[in-house]
Amino acid sequence: MTTALRSLRITRHFDASPERVFDAWLDPATAGRWLFSAPNGEMVRVDIDARVGGRFCFSDRRDGEDVDHVGEYLEIDRPRRLVFTFAVPKYSAATTRVSIDIVPAGTGCDLTLLHEDVLPEWADATQEGWGGILANLEQKLQRAPARQLLAADTVRFERLLPGPLERVWSFLTESDKRGQWLASGAMEQRVGSDFQLHFHHTDLSQTPTSPPERFKALADGKTTHHRVIACEPPTLLAISWGGMDEPSEVTFELAPVNEQVRLTVTHRRLKPEDVAGVSGGWHTHLNILADRLDGHLPQAFWPVFGHLLARYEQLPSR
């Protein structure tokens, strides 16, 4: 007897441009936060070779076991169509086919996902799984940090985070909570008070990874000195950054947006050669903060930072 394979189709609207939705499937720094990521899992590996004939592998660690999601890209037509083979060897030897079609719709776009050659016993779980994955993508697009280059020496990120306001404020000001996404260090909420931040990027995830050769000096962490410039709990915090001789300045502004919080991070007085690295750093740290507030295990810092740094280094400096 021949088993009758199933085809599953899901259509979903996104309030984002076709380009943003399409790119989210192929950007390692983005895709690892939503694609094939289980709520109780930790994405420990994201390899994407974004070309026709290139392969991908997402390894999600669940209850101490790694679950690989693998495939090969068959069509890449940005921002309209993406086709790839798909398999989860841990659960089945079968290889299936997934097609993603994206069309503009109003100010956003409609995405249609067709998953072919699905075994009948996996049909319901596959349908439910893709529904959850696309819902996760929608949330990540809504909350994604948007960088603005305000001047040659100033960058700004805006990020929507799960509230309430006081909880987000505590992750900025309390050492143990701040240490989960940025750096630990006791800080007195008083203008003029000095404090230290202790950075251990490798320890920001459950599964640590070593820094690349370029950043080997940070393997054992780094301590920096800061001063509170402004503090109006729970909506405004400004601190000096990077030593007491001609330091840069970072301002955190919080505002409630329904049940969420808009966090705006502005980093001023940067040296031109530091803009790309600072941008990649804040982007990565804000990803981790969002995951912590959502109750998810974040990806390791260094691989994500590496992808984002390369992206920002390619952008114009003005």
C-alpha cells in the first residue's frame, strides 16, 4: 500500500513590508529567534547558506536533546517566493517541501505557506506547528528593534517589550536582572552616583559560546565605569558610558503602549569607528532582553552579534 501524503496550506497577513517578512526567513540573527524555535527550547545553532542549492540547519535544544531542522533552498526570489526542502531527522526520515509566497496587501503583505508531502500521522502537528511559528514571526516583527542613525556620532534603537513599565525598569536598574541581558553591577538611582558594569557576554545564554578571534580580549569579561546623569523612575535613565575621560552617553526612555512598553535607547558621542560595533551590541542585547521578558531562553551572544556587526559594517556611516 502507498501512503497518501498530505499538503497543508496556511495564509497569514503581516503588518510589515514583503521585504521585511521575506528577509526574516534568511537572516541568521533574526530567524533563530522564531523559526523552528520551541517555547521551552534553546536555539543553539543557526546555519543558513542563503543561495539556491545552499543548506540550512537549526538546532533547538529541548530537555537536553538537540533537534535539528534541516533542508536545502530550491528557489529564492526576494521578496516574492522562497522554496526549500525540509526534514527533522530525529522524528522522521522523510523529506518534505515548503513553499513561501508573499504578496503586497495594503500597507503590509499576505504570506501563503504550502507544506507538501507530509505524512498523515504528522499532518495535525505540522499544521499546528506552522501556525505557532508564523504567530511567533508576527510578534518578532512587531517588536523588532529599529535603528536610527541620528547623527554621525548618535544611534537610537526603539523596541516594544512585554510590560508592565515597572518590570522593564527593574531590568535596567537591578543588577541581577540587568546581568541576564546586558551587564551586572549595583547602581544607585541617584544623579551623580558612580557605578561599574561587569560584562560577561558568554554567560548571557544557557549554552555559552566563545568570542571570535577579533574579540578574544573579552573572553573573561570586562568591567566598565559609569555615572548616573539623569534618573526619573520608571521612565528615564541616562548614564555615562566607557570611562570618565570623554565618555559617550546612553539614555533609556520608557513609555507604556497598551500592555507593552516602548524602550528607546539613544547612544550619543560615539567615535565613528565604534558606531557599527555599538549598533550590533545594542541590537543583540535588546534581543536577549526581549527573550528574557518573554520567558524564553536567548541565543548565544557571540554568533548573533557577529551576524549583526557584519550587517552594520556594510551600512553607510551617515
